Amino acid sequence: MLKDLVSNATLLIAAFTVMGQIFKNKPLSQNSKNSLKIYWGFCYGLLGMILMLFSFQINATTIADLRHLAIVIASAFGGYIPAIIASGIIALGRIILFDFNDTAILAAINALLTGIVCGWFSTLKYQPTLKAFYMNLIGLFFISIVFVIYIEDKTILTNVLIIHYLISLVGGFFAYHLSVYIAITNETESELNLSLKKLTETEERFRLLAENSSDIISMHNETSEYKYISPAVKEIIQFDYKDLLGRKLAEFIHPEDIVRTNEVFEKTLREGCADTSYRFRTNRGDYVWIESTLKRVNTEDDRSKRVIIVSRNITARKETELKLHKANELLNRLSFMDGLTGIGNRRHFDETLKKEWSSLASIKSPLTLLMFDIDYFKKYNDTYGHLAGDHCLQTIAESIKKLVSTKSNYTFCRYGGEEFAIILSSTQLNKGIQLAKLIQHELKDLKIEHSSSEISTIVTLSIGLATVIPSTENSPKELIHLADTALYTSKTKGRNTISTS
């Protein structure tokens, strides 16, 4: 009997192994479709019938085997539906295979009850292994009832129950865990095959993208050596694939861009991604502008880092940007330039004075403002005309511009109309007075005729100066007011004079 039950258990375990391999692409679980549960229910039912074919005779009416384990495993993995179907097939098989009699009917009812109760029990919230153990005991309980009814010899009954329980529990334990192992193995293999399929598809997509992309796709090791480069390299920088392999990126970067590009590469290795633009030397020896997106990837084989770079030629765009930048610079300069005289305008004067005020306030350095205007300029316009007046302004501005151009801390502007101003940064009042005298001397040498002037036959200037130490407690308006007051004093004193405030 022991030998027969062990053979039965071995057959059961072997069957689970075979079924697991044959149907590995259709695993059974509580979440499987009903059609799949029905399919597995039939399989477990047929397995139960096979186990009955290898059962052993206890007496004239009673046989013993492990058919209930087919129901238990079906229930443990698939729940109610496969358990009922398996138990129904086993019940029918018990009657067909071993004649229609009272024992067969009771055994069939026993199988059906096992399927029903185990199917219900599978819905309870127990740990899966413990649940399978309890369902095994349920099946053994119903079998024990049949044994008690039909085995009258208590010694035989005791031996049958002990051996049957022992083999059923041990065999059931191995059968369940073997099924779990097979299920996990099949699931892992399925996931691995799926991953390999996705990897193959990804590699194929990458190859198609890389080989047909108009951008250069390259892979570099941690020292920036080329390990792969796409065919677009030939079109964009005129190099062949073999010309770059094993060579470092920096070998082809413009000297002015090498440091920044190396920093971006190191940042990518640290942080994972970065963007940059730089000049790349082509095979012809000239440079093209390249815009690159860098992405770090980690390889699993040697745990080293790789950097994938997607690059495109932006030379045309860069040239447009440079032209636009120069145009913006020109517009910016023009917005600060007086259109008539070519020197700074009122806006430039205000911005410069504000900036110098803030800068000198922090170091307590003096700021001097020299303001002057042309004496009797309205009469000059009335006498010679506005075109001559414009030419007079231009001549005076050009002459004084040359005079102060050597001083980087002097800013010459047209303040408005015939009035001009010079901002003298970090300059004491005495230096401003010296400049004022030079300006008057320069204008005298120009000898611009002014027959309608009330003080001279040539054009003259009235000049006012003021000097302050800027601070956060006052403002540039104070300096302008002082210089303007000094200029007014020069006019009231008879013009063509220099006054300070």
C-alpha cells in the first residue's frame, strides 16, 4: 500500500511538472479568464482519472489514491470554477472506470463535495500555503468517511488512514510547492522573454533611428572616447565611422570651447543629463556649430557609465543669432546715442549718472558734473538758419568728444537743445575746472562766427560745475541741480564764463 501511494504521489508530481511546461503560456490563477479556468479544470479532472487508474485495492469495494489532490491544487490556484469542473470529471470517472455501485456513487459524491467545499474555501483570506494545507485536510476528511464506512477491519483502517494521510500531506506539500515553483518559473521566463523581445525591438528601433536620423547619435565611455557613432557623421562633419572610434571628443572641439564642453561632459556623468553647444572641427579643417543633448546610461555588464550624445548642426541658426545679437547691440547703442551729434543722449546721461552714483557711493569717491550751453544760440539759428545751427552743434560736439575721448572715466552727452554735460567719475572739482578751461580754449580755436552774439564775434560757452560725494542718503538729482545752478550763475555773470556750485 505504501509503495502504491508513493507511486501515486510521484505520478501526481510528475504530471504537475509536465502540465506546467506544456501549458506555461496559459498559467492558472484566481484572476484568469473563466475560459482558461474551465480549460484547467478539465486538465485536473483528467489527471484525477489517471490517478484512479493507478490506485490500489483495499478491499472488494474500496480503492485508495491521491485524486483529491488534483481538486485541491485546481482550487488553490484557480478557485471555484476549476475545482468544481475537476471534481465533476473525477466523480464521473469513478463511476465509469470502476462500475456503477454504492461505493462508486459515494466516492463520486465525496469528490463533488471536495470540489464544492475547497472551491468555497479558496475564497477565504488565508495565506496561500496554509489555505492549500487546509483544503488537503478537507479532501482527506471526506475520504476518511468513505474508508470508515467500507473498511471494517480497524487495524487495516488505521494503517490506511495513517499512510494515506502521511502520503497525502507530504505529497500535497510537494505538489503544491512544485506547482508554485513551476508557476513562478514560467512567469519569470515569460517576463524574461518579453523583456528580451522588448530589448530586441528597442535595439531595432534604435538602429533604425540612429542609421536614418539626420542628427548624429554617438556613445562615449567615461573618458569621452567614441564607442559608437551614427552614419549622419559623414554628412555633418565629413568624418567616417572609423575616423572617430577610440578618439576623445575634445580632439575635435574648438580650443575656446574645450573647457566648457569638458565641464558639461563631467556634469552629465554626475547628474545624468546636460545640454551644450560648441564648435566642432570637420574633416575639412573648418568648424561648424553643434548643439548636443547628453544623457548618461549605466551598463549592467561591467557597471561602467556611458554617455549618449545626440548632436545636430546649428551653424546656420548660430550665424543668424550672432547677426541678431550684433543688430540688437547696434540698436541698443543707437538708443543711447544722440542722432545729430553722435554722442550720448539724455537717456545715456541719466543711465550713466545713476550707475556712477551707485558705484562711487560704495567707495566714497567724488563725482563731478560739468554742464554747458552755447551762448545766444537762438540768435545764431535766427541769423544763420537751423541747418547751420545743427552744423555748429555737430562741430562743437566732435571737437569736445576728441578732447575727452582719452579719459575712460569721462562721459560726454547732449543734455538737450544747445546744452551739453560731461560726467567726470572719481574726479575732484579742480580737475573739472581744468577741463572746462580746455573746452573754452578749444572752442575759441574753432572760431565759429557768431555775429549776433552780444558778447563776442565767435561762438562761446557758459559752463557750470559741481562736485559731490555720492551716498545713499542723496540722489543724482542733487548734483544736477548744483551744476545747473552754477551754469545759471555763469549766464547771469555775462556768459562765456566758468562757475562752480
